[in-house]
Amino acid sequence: MTPERKYWFPAKRYGWGWGLPGTWQGWLVLTAYVALVIASVVIFPPTEAPLGFVLGNCLIAAAFVATCWLTGEPPRWRWGGEDRN
């Protein structure tokens, strides 16, 4: 028997996307994401370098979403409980 795959980011019960992390790896990724966003505020202050701030945060968010996509449950619309699909 093959062991069941443990997703870093399980799907939300309602809606589309992922919920809070389900493993320590997911929590590490989420913590790194928050730390990088905070660092971007220090490195590129929004009032002094708005373009760097926006571009930096877009790259950080894209990397976070890509990580969720690769290590999380496949995204689809969910209605809660037993799915109707």
C-alpha cells in the first residue's frame, strides 16, 4: 500500500483555494512569506519606493501561490462537507 500524500496546504472547506497549513513545512513557508512581506516594507518603503514595493510584493506573492499550488491540495470550488461533484 502506498501512504496517503500529506498536503502542506489543505483545501478550504468552502470556496476555492487553500486554508491554513497542515504540516510544519507549510507553516515554515507561511512564516517565510510573512517575514518577506515585512522585510519588503523595510527595504522598499511604500512612500519612498512604491514601484519596488509593489513589484517585490508581487514576486513574493507569486512564489507563495506557486508553492501552495505545488504542495497543496488541488484547488477547486468546494461547498463544504460532502462535495456535490
